[in-house]
Amino acid sequence: MKKRLLAVLMALAMISTCFAGCGSKETEPPTTTEGAVDEEAVATSTCGNELVIGINGDIDDFNPQTNQTLNFISLFAFNCYETLIHLDENMEYVTDLATEYEVVDDTTYTFKLREGVKFHNGEIFTADDVVYTFEWIQNEANAAWRITQYTMVEDVTADNDYQVTFKLSSPNPAFLDSIAYTPIMSKSTDSDSLNVTPIGTGAYKFVSWTPNDNITLEKYEEYWDADTIVAEKLVIKPFPDYSVAITNMEAGTLDVLTMLTVENKEILESKDGLKVLQSKSSNKVEEFEIGRHNVEAFKNPDVLKAMKMAFNAELINEQVYGGIAKSATSCLPSGAKYYKAVDEVEYNLEAAKELLATTPYKDGFEFDMVLLSGYAEGEKAAMIWQADLAQIGITMNIKKAEFSVWLDTYLNRTYDMIDNNYAMVGSDPSTYCSIILSQLVDYQTSDLPRLNELIEQGVTETDETKRAGIYEEIQTIVATECPVYTYMEVPQIVGLMDRVEGLTINNMGHVFLKGVTLK
């Protein structure tokens, strides 16, 4: 269950409530979520060293090992907490709490730790905190969602105060990718305190949370690199409606808006004083997960191929994604290791109709597509496909569901087809296979033993040539049998006021505020 939840939290990030701000741009006064003038925001709109960040849903749990929401991971894991290393905007490993690391052999990793670091509670950071963090994650009673990524960790040892060694029971080529987004906790914290008060070593210290209004952090004066931190205060504001957030950006009371849709991006780019930041590439993919175990027609590869041939990716990119996305040609994003373009089916309605006529379903059939309510991009893409499928005799019934219903349908695999999107952790495809494909073994891949065998092999295989072969075959099977149909790659996008410079994001949408300067 823990592993399956990660795959759906991209959807949780699509939905989710209020606001205030900082800035000095003279324009219409900021409004509340109800549309009234926000007097508090007006009063605080000239505070030059305060950075106000808009998100699409509140954060109500601050445990860095159990909170899976993208809002929390993108803003807290690397700004309030820190990791040993992280993946930067170029998807290269950069040191944080570690100053260097060594891959001693296939199952041994050593990290030298940064000295002179303090947690927000004043405690000195040492190797014992690293050991504590990973032992906490491995304790099943704590329900850490990362536990499945560290099952191969046999031992974590503090060699001295500032060196730690990980010993794995078997090779895991994705190990560094996992390390690169795992926040380090203080050994004095416990589960109850973690839920309400994050205690990290990051540049920003937690101050308060007002439900559905704001989360406030302030610059940590004893941060090990404090002299480089410009913004004195962070105010994180949830918005149920991004049109309200954009109004506040125009008013100069909101500095940053995360996880923009393409529609949001186009609106921001048309406004004076606002700009957008786009990841250099992307590992965010849009996909339809196909219930091959529930719909007899979906067990026929030619039916699924005919359906793909009725999918107008070029039109969907232009009309739904403003031309900034690109048609997916694999279940893996093109930035992933071992990516191979294996799924280049061309849009051709006549050919699709002819192929379908060779199957037992030449007279067509009907199925339901489950969409998350409020996710406009997924709905628009499905509607375009729906119209073309009708041209070849297939009826798609679009069923919009609130999140709780969508989640229940997803986890119990009761769908004919369901829309989802996913940002792969790091660049190693074993993560995608673990989080998405391996969860389908009792459902839509139960009749694909070779696929499931390859997924298991890819986790521990270290020979690069063999791994490339494994993942090429996995991509080919998925393209042919379609337990999932990945249709689009989409970049991560953040909106900014012109006064904000130095903010960076990586291909996973992680936001790094340490380098921010304010005009």
C-alpha cells in the first residue's frame, strides 16, 4: 500500500486554501479566495525580504518520512530539512549534509559529513543523526513511505562523528537517487513531534502553521551557510483556485507559484512583472492506466494499438499543453537512463479502423475512463481522444471522480481505464518500475510474467549493458501490451515575480530556495 500511494500523489498535488503577501508593485489590491480585498496582504505588501509562495493545497503534516505530497517534498525536504546529497537542475548529484561520498563497491557507500552544522533545535549534526534517520525509516511501525526503497540496507554505521557507511544486502543502482531526496532528521525527534514541528538543518526554520491560511518559516541564523541566504522569511499560502493566486501575483503580494499548468504558464507570461521558470527537461509523464484485467477487449494488443492510432498527440500537445510538452514514445521519460523510443505509433484514423476490424471488436465496444475532478489537462486530453475513438466505433464514457473516490478506484484497480501522472524519482528506471509497474502484478500485468521477471532483475543488476537490455525489453513489452499508456512528457513549471532571482527547480519539481535573491 505504501508503494502504491506514491504513484497517486501526483494527482493529490493537482487538487487540494487562502493567502497574503509581499512585494511593492502598484496595481489592483489583492483579493481573498472569496474575491474581497485582503487588507492584511495590502498592509504587508512592501516587505522586501519576505518571500511568499503559493501552493495548490495545504500541508497539514510535517513528518518528512510519512508526508508524500509534492507540496511538502518540493518545499520542505530541501529548504527546511536537508539531504546528504540532492539532484540539481542538471540532474547531477550535489553535496549537502555530506561533503563527499564514495561508492566503495556495489553494496558499500561511504559519506563524509559536513561539520559545524546545527539542527533548528540547536543540536549538533553528527553521523548518529544519519543512522537514526535510516533506522527510523526501516522501522515498519513508523509507516515511512520510503521504507521499500531501503529494504536492501543491511546496516548503517557511524564510523566516527562525521562519516557514515551504508552496507547493502544486494546491489541497488538506484540507491543514490533515493538518498538524494531523503531528509535527515535529528535523533532527538520522535513521531509525534515530527508531525507538527519539522526540525531540520536547512536554511529556513519552521515558525507556525495556520490551517488553510499559511505556513511561516524564517531564516535560520545558525545555518551553516547563513551568509548566503537573502530572504529573511517564507510564507507559504495554499490556493484552491490558481486564478486567484495569479491575481495576487499581479498585485505584487505573491512571489512564487509552484506546479503551474500550461494554462497558468500562458497567463503569467502575458502579464507585466511576472515570469516563469521551466525545468530543463522533465520526468513528469501523463498516462492512462489500462484495466487489462477488467475489460476483455484490452487483452487484445491489436485493439490497444488501434486505440493508440486514434490518439492525436500533436493536437493534444498544442491544444492542451500549449506546445511545450512532447509526445511520449516510452513508458519512461526521455531523460531517464536506458530510455528507448519504442512506442512511435502514428495517428491515423483510417488505419486504426482497419486494424480494429481484424479483431473480434470490429463493431466497437464501450468502456469508462475515470478522471480526477478538477484536473483540466487530463480531462481535455481525454475528450480529444474520446472524439477520435468514436470515429472508429469505440465509446469512451468519461467519469469524473473526487479524490477519495478516484483514490479508492485506483488502489483497488477497479477501473476500466484511469488517468494519472507521475514524476519519477531521480533518473533510474527501477524507481518507475517499482512504484508503478510492480504494483500491477496481481492485476493488469498478471498475464505478463516476463515483464515482472525483468522488473525484479533490473533492481539489482549492475552491469550497464545488461541493464540497458533489461529496460529496453521492459519498455517494449509495456508499449505492446499496454498495462499503462504513457502519452505525454510535460516539464515542471514555476511562476515568479520579476524581483525573484536565483530560484532553481530540477526535473522532478523540487524547488531550491537557498540561492534566491530579491530585487
